[in-house]
Amino acid sequence: MNGASGPLPIDLWHVGAAGLLVLVAGAVSVALRLRLEQSLAVAALRCLVQLLLVGYVLRWVFGVRSPWVLAPVLLAMTYAASHAAAGRTARTYRGAQVHAFVTLLCGGMLLTALTTGLILRVRPFWSPQYAVPLLGMVLGNALTGVSLTLDHLLESLEERRGEIESALALGATRWEAAAGPLAGAVRRGMVPTINSLSVTGVVSLPGMMTGQILSGTDPLLAVRYQIVVLFVLTAATALGCVAVGLLACRALFNDRHQLRAERLRPQGKAS
């Protein structure tokens, strides 16, 4: 079949043949004595099983086309993203994962709905075929920004504790004292997205656009879709970084404008 006329069929044996290429990475591990063979095999197997399960679930969800079926799927995706975002930081505090969940849920749902309903004009706007993959891309990108913002902010609050408490003692409000660390944290969270945005099309071709082209979509149409998605991801990351930073500051400063540094703890340590 000509690739330009439509998607090329891929059967399970094609997937298995591609899986043999993982043996190249295994050979590198053996040759250099990296001892990554077992981890590589487990990771590849998990990837295969997880993606196949997701494929069957999404086929069912797309077929049902019910918001009551779609909602739990979107909530589960958001929970998984928030767990990953809050779990990657070196330090944490009580309520960090809740803050990450609220941030990703509100920002992700809002931007997904705006994109499908107003920009792409999908009817209904919650159509699973569009909502699920778009929210997945939004969450995947935003969770990195949220995680980096949290990690940098908590590190700054701990390392600059003396400076912050001095400012508070001289009459600064909690927001004035936290402005520097918060701005630096948001900047850190935004950097990967900005870097990715600046090199797209020159250094890299995004996965979504590549997938559409391989499935037979006109390259110019695929590019337009990719531009929309990239701009949405940028907005989602910016909103997520700012929102989670504000929530973290609110949790770590009290109403008397005091830094509650004792609420910070190393990741994995019980509060």
C-alpha cells in the first residue's frame, strides 16, 4: 500500500519485529557491563502491556461516547500525572500532591475544553477522540513544569530561609518575601517548554505530527494541528507552574506572614 494514500496496517507481528530492536540496547548493556538488561526487559514489557491495554480501553471509550464513562478516565489520568509530578521533588510538604492534582485538573480540563470547543470546534466538545489525547499531552507536558517548579521553590525556601525571614521581620508580606524564589521556580519550570518550542521543526519533529504524517495525513494539516497543540501546552505549563507555586507558598507561610519551614521534609519521609 502507498503510504500517502492512508495509514499502513501494523499487526502484532510488526510490533514484535520492532521489539527485537530493543535487543540492541541490551547488547550495549552487556558489552559495557551496565547491568541494565533486566531493567530494560521489564521496562519494555511494561510499555508493551500498558499501551495495549490503553488501546483497548480507548477503543471502548471512543465507542461508548458517554461523558459519564469519559470523566473517570480523565480523572484517573490527572491523578496519575499529579502523583508523578509531586513524587519527583527532593522535598515535599503535606498536601503537595493535592495541590498538584488541583492545578493539573483545573488547568488541564479548562485548556482541553477551550481547545476542543472554541479552537477546533468539536461537537460535542468532550468528544473522547479529541479530549483524551489532548488532555494526555497537556498533562504530560504540564507535570514536568509543575514538578520542576515545586522542586526549585522548596529548595529555595529552605536554602534562603534566613534571607526570607529577615525580609518578613522588616515588614515584608509573605508574598513579597516569596516573590524571588517563586519567580525563579516558575522560570525553571517553563524552561523545558520554551526550549522545546524554539527547536520544534528545526531539531525535532513532535510525535503527534510524525504520527499523523505516518498515518497518511497531509503534512500541512499535521503541522497546523501540531502548532495548536504546542501553543496549548505552553499555556498549560505556564498556568500550572504559577498555580502550584502560589498554592505551595500559601501552605508554607501562615496568615501572620511567617515561614513555616518545619513543614518541609525530604521526599518519602513521613510527616
